[in-house]
Amino acid sequence: MQNKKIFISKLFPEIGAELLKNAGFNVTCWNEDRPMTPNELIESAKSHNALFCAGSDLIDKRFLNACSHLDIISQFAAGYDNIDIAEATKLGIPIGYAPNAMSEATADVAFGLMIATSRKMFYMHKQIIDGAWSYFKPKANLGMELKNKTLGIYGLGRIGMEMAKRCKGAYNMSIIYHNSKPNEMAEKELNASYVDFDQLLSESDVISVHCSLNDKTKGLFNKDAFNKMKPTSIFINTSRGMVHNETDLMEALKTNTIWGAGLDVTNPEPMDSNNPLLHMENVSVLPHIGSATIGARNEMARLAATNIIAFYTHKTIPHVVNPEAIQIKK
């Protein structure tokens, strides 16, 4: 492997680079505490055989055609909406990714945002900082209780399943969901019920989004969707910011069309510090930290590195988006 050069585009956990080095690869790491520009990424990748990148790196048609020589791109992420998969496949570049590593961690964040939003925790914390904690007001700052409510999950995959388990176990919440296909495990273990999208919107007390970003889901939670939700409902999104329309969400919150929102993802990212959502009473916002645990990030790095090692060793990739690309001859 000594003649194969791998470029790592960010300051990832060291386990990934160490695995690659121990396997005999020549590894170059980006060591600056800032994102690479698209041009910098292209120039660095040009002199390497494989790329170990992040979900925030833009792997578009321009990049792929400038770096069509790459044998493999392996991503430190479960999603891959930053990559032009069709173009990569056309060029014979297999795309590895890192699923499953952050399911528990992201479900914890979704669960935490639900609780924080239901009790206005972020807003009340700011009230203390602003010196606004005064005397006891029996009718002020009242939140929502979650016990025996209905959780609606859009995208009941691995992360959605973990969120559902937490809500069922902690609050005896009923679980309904909408997927591209039924989840038999969830129906058996959690007595979850498959419903259509409109029913999910109208019956859920909490809607938690765990889908991938694609043409179908982009902007799905918009004015029309929020108008079909209960005025007492809470919207949680830990998937991708572009799944919800932020302007429509803001309006739905201002007009009490829905009760609250908890977001780990926004559009754009990072969110502007003056965004009105950050100052709303029933809103909790985090800076996309769903996978931000030591265990999850180490496992993501391990999986991304393992994809590269397996490709060069066995011409297989444990976690690959486009396996057909492995067979395409450049």
C-alpha cells in the first residue's frame, strides 16, 4: 500500500489516519483549523489516489471531473447529499460512507431537543443570563408534558428507531411513522403504526425528522405541512436543514400554527447569530452536534478508513453508496 496516497480533508479523530498509516498508506492530513476551500480541496486531491472527506466538503461535478483519477472517496458521514453520486458513478469512483456510527448519539440529541423545547429550557436559561429571573409567576413560562403523547417519526430508520425507543420507554408515547416502506421491526417491538404523511402531520404531538435529504424531502416541511399540524405540536429536525423551510417554520411559530421547534440542523449552516429563531420562547437550536460524542466520531473515522483499506485490499467496500462504480473501468 506504500505507493497509495490518501488525503484527509479535515481534523478528524486520529484513529482514521492511524489505521491507514498502519495499513501502509502514505497519508496526508489537512491540519489547519478551518475548512478547505473547493479549490484547495481539488488541488490537494489531484496529487492523491483516494480522498477521506467530510459531509461539509463539496464533492460536485466540478470536483469529480477535476479529480476523476481518484480510486475511491470515503466520507466521514452517514449522509452523502454533498456528493454528486451520479457523476461519481459515471466516472467509476466508488463512494464510501459511515452509517450506524451515530444512531445513538443523534437520537439522544433529538430526545434532548424534544424535552428542552417542551419546557422552554434554552429560552429560560437566557432569561437568567439577561437578569430577567424575578419573582414566582404561576401562569408564566408554562411548558408541555410529554407522557402518553403521540410521537410521529418521518424516516423511521436506525436513528428514528432509537428516538422511538427513548420516547416509548420514558414517556409511554404512542409511535406513528411515515416511511418509503413499512418498518416491521418497529411495528413488532414498539407497536408503531404506519400512516400516510397527512395523518402523520395531523395526529402527532411531536414530529421528529430522521430522513435523508433528496429531491422528495427537500423543503417537505413547509407552510402547507405546518398548517396541517396541531397548534400544540413540536417539530424536531436532526436530519438536514433543507428538509424544512426555515421561513415557513418561523412564521408557523410566530402565528402559533405549531407550538415549538427543536433544531440540530439549519439552512444555512452555520446559522446567523441574529436569526429570530434563536430568540423565540419555544425554540431550541443546536449547531449540528448530533454525532458529537467521542464514541460516535471515533467510529465514523474508523468506518471511513476501513472502507479505503478494504477497497485496496479486497476490491470491496463495507459501506458503499454506489457499488456499481467499483466495476467501472476508467
